[in-house]
Amino acid sequence: MSAKVTDMGAVWNIKTNSSGWNWLYPMGGAAALIALFTNLLDVVLGFGGTEVVTYGSKSAAAWFAIYQKSPFEGLYSLGIFNIVYILAMIPVYFALLWAHRRQQAIQVALITVVFLLSASIYLSTNAAIPMLVLSNKFALAHTEVQKTIFIAAGEAILVRGEDFTPGAFIGLFLGGAAAVALSFAMLRGGIFGKRNAWIGIIGFTFLSLFTILATFVPALYTFSFYFLGSIGGLLALTWFALVARRLFQLGRNERGDSQWSRE
């Protein structure tokens, strides 16, 4: 009888200790919805008449002109939505890591590290906000020497941080590879549906291929944008929605288990 009581106490402790981190589920679900709507808005703007930019083809002075005409167009074209998306995905990865703490824990932990590495690379080199700052300084410059200095600084920023150029490739590609690997872990883990996992595998693979072609084969940018990018993007939107729904379900289920364990 005492052994049974001890076992029940251990179960209670395990469940209550685990439930202390269950807030990751609703937070991850909400973050997945933010990622969904951010990418959906990106898709709408991409097909809504905004010029398809061939990256690496514009000079810093040309980008300054875009920013002066419309700061939002400059920020959008240089990946401000990608910044929002990456920041939103951080809670999603931690929620999925917590969901897989009993299955695929080491694999998902390593995948999360890769994603965080890709996020740090991309966020530290992205050109959107630095180019906005430089464009404002360029507009206020009074001499040609000052303008030349700001243009040179802009070119340096574009070389290391313009989307779909070799300087930004590592951050973008590692992020896509992490998403593909995470979807494979979801497939093996059994916590998320196989449909959810395969949608992620196919969608993020298409987006990774788009990143490769857009970066290293500029002549195929338009084709890859409308084929690989659009299909991969729509599948990714579906993945976000399914992940969000499942995370909210897990949050409700574990909250119910925790309450039951106290009774």
C-alpha cells in the first residue's frame, strides 16, 4: 500500500513539474499563427502587383531611391517580413521541442540549435533596417563625399545581407534545412499527424530549392518564385495552421491531465 502511495506521489510530481512548462504549447500555437499570417501577407503582397525583385541587381543608390519613395517597399523587398517570421518561429521550435521531450528529444534539440544558429546569422546580417537608416542619412547628406561614403556602406551591407544573394545564403538555407529536419522528426515522433509532417517536408524542401535557385541561378528567379516559392509557401502556410491547432490541443490535454493528477 505504501509503495502504491509512493508511486502515485511520483506520478503527481512528474506531472506537476511537467505542467510548469505547458505554457509553451499555447505560446507556440499563437506564434505559429503569427508566422502564418506574416507569410500570408508576404504572399499576398508578392502576388499583388509588387515588383518581383531580382536580388543582387540593384545598387545601394537604387535601394536608397526605393526607400525614399516608400520606406515600406524597401523594408518589404529586403526581408522585414522574414525577420518577423523568424522571431515568431523561435517559440514554435521550443514548443515542438517540449512536445517531443519523450520522443526524438535529442534530434529536435539539435534541430532547434541549428535553427537558432540560422536565426542569429540572418538577423545579424539582414539589410532591411540598416539600409533604411543609411537611406535617411543619404537623403540628408550635403556633399558628394558624404553621399559616396553612405553608398559604399550600403554596398557593403547588401553584399552580406541582401536576401537571395550568396552573403545571405547560409542563414536562409540553414533555416529551411532545420524546418525540413523538424518535419521529419514530427513524422517519426507520432505526436503530430503524418499529413502535417509530410506537408512540412515537401513545403520546406520546395522553399529550400527556391532559395538555392534564387541565389545561384538568377536567370531562373521568376520561374522558381512562381513555381517552387508559391507551392512551397502555400504548403508552409498549411503546416503553420496544423501545427498551431495541434499545439493548442496539446496545451488543453496536458492541462486536463495536470488537473486530474491533483484530484
